[in-house]
Amino acid sequence: MSKDMKFLVVDDFSTMRRIIKNLLNDLGYQNVTEADDGKTALPILQQGGIDFLITDWNMPGMPGLDLLKAVRADSKLAKLPVLMLTAEAKREQIIEAAQAGVSGYVIKPFTAETLKEKLDKILAAPAK
Amino acid sequence: MSESQLKAQYGARVTTLLAAYDRGDEVAFLAVLDDMLHTRRPALFGELRELTCNLQVALDRFRVDSRLADLAEKDIPDARLRLAHVLKMTDEAAHRTLDLVEQSGPPAERTVKSAEKLLQSWQQFRARQIELRAFHEMLKGMDAFLPAAQADCELVRRNLAEVLLTQGYQDLTGQIIRGVMQLVEELEITLSGLTRLSGADASLAQQAERQTSGHGPAVPGVTQGAVASGQQDVDALLSGLGM
């Protein structure tokens, strides 16, 4: 995957979207789109062109887990890499996300190194 | 019912009933008895309706009272702990930001001062007015300035990146504050339910339907169940699941 790949960052807090966007820019990824919950993210994903989804879990409207399930259930999006970046730290939730097909799980607060490490790992993995 | 009302309503029929009884007239006796029961039935239904209504009110009051007890004993102290955690997080984030800004001041200042000093010699050099000794001084200055400026600017850049990350507290505290706001809303509904018992049912049912969208950040001493203590814990868990 090249640095031209397009990210969609979904979080209900604009400060967090800004932080993630800045970190992605620092890593050389300049093509970043934003959405504030699953409901607004899904149409953007369905339009096509997004190469990587980073989503929060706890959002009003459509939570991140529902968005992940919707992505995996859509044949056109099923293989999209999805990184869950969330404050949800209960073990049962992490397992639930893994079972729903999440590609990576980072808990907040996080560091730039952790985000980079998970992105690299997901991008290096062969597509399932 | 007063004595005169009782006599007016039932007196004549009791007399007729007793007369039929004395005569051994079964048909007349039963007819009067049926008539008396028929008169009494609406009053019985009325009393039954009132009793049911009272029971409903008592049940509603019990439901509201027990939710109120829950709120007072568990949810309100939890909310206090949550808000204390918010206070701690905002305090830490503000101090971390201030630390980073303060740390960035001296290297930025150093770079400005050194550049100012070199600029003077540089302008003399460009105007071909520099003396040989000053030229050598400038070269020595440049040798020192370039790596120092690189290191100082790198430090400032790193600090700025960390200032940016530190602002992430707003997301976490925002989620906790939203949870407390929902609690306050529920408290409001429950309290108003005490005065308007009939309206309490629907609102309480609505509150119970919550918590499908996640629990928000873990709060020490409040969040129950197994919680990942950090990213390493998450990675270990996922690796255990074959990821």
C-alpha cells in the first residue's frame, strides 16, 4: 500500500479526529476523510475509494461495532482493514470486536508509536 | 351510609323479604333477595375499581422508590467518582501541556538568539564587508549553530506532537461527562415520576434500554468486570485469540 491510500477516520469528538488526522499526516498519509459516527461513515464507505477505516466504538447514532459489522456484511467492503481506536477496554468487548472481524484494536489514550505499529502490522498482513 | 339512608334503601325490601320468609314463599323470597343483590352490585364494582387503582399507584410508587434508592445508593456516588476522574484527567492534561510548552521555550529562544547573531555576520559577508577573522568566527558559529538548531527544532517538534496527543483527554472526559448527564436526566425523570406517577412508566423503560453503544472509558473503582490495563494487555488478549 502506498502513502496515497485514503483513510476514513470515524470519531464523534472532533479533537480526536484532528489528533488522528495529524498523526496520519506525520506518517506520510495525507489523504484523510472524517465522519462523526457510523451512520455518516457508511455512505462514504459505500461510495468507494476508502482504503483504511479507523473507527471509535462509543458514538451516538451508530456505534463503531455496528459499523464494523456492517462493513464485514457488505461484500464490496468485507476485506477493508478496520482499526478500532477506542476507550472501550473491557476484555469482553475486545473479544466481541475480534469476533466481528476487526483488523486491529488500540485503546485510548494511545501513543503515536502504537498507532504506527498497528497500521504497519495491518498493512503488512496479507488481505484475508 | 346513614341509618335513615339505610332504612330508605333497604327497609321496605327487608320487610317484604321477612314476610316471604315467614310465609314460606320461596319464589317471592328469592325475587326480593335477587333485587337487593342487583342494587348492591354497582357499589361493589366501584369499590373493586378503587382498590385496583390504589394497588396500581402503590406498585408504581414502589417501582419509582426502588429506582430512586438505586440512584441514591449507587449511581450518584459512581457519578461523583466519574467526575473526580474527569477532574484528574483534565488537570494532568493541562499540566502536561504546560510542561511541554515550557520545555519548548528555551530551545526556540536559543535558536532565535544564535540565528540573530549569525545573521549580522552573514549580512556583512554578503555585502563583502566582512573581515577575515570575523569570517572565520562566522564559520565556527555556523558549525555550532546548524546541529544545535536541528536538535532544538527537533525537540520543539516532538513536544508539539505530544501537546497534540495530550488533547485526547477531551474525548475521554467528554464521554464520561455525557454519561453523568444521562444519569442527571434519569434522576430528573424519576423525581418527576414521584409527583406524576402515571407518567413514570414509559420514561423508566426508555432509560433501561440504554448501553448498547459501549460503556465509555474505564473509570478506576467504578467500572466492573475484566478491563484491559493497557495496550500490551489488549495485544496479549488478541494474540491469544489468534490475531
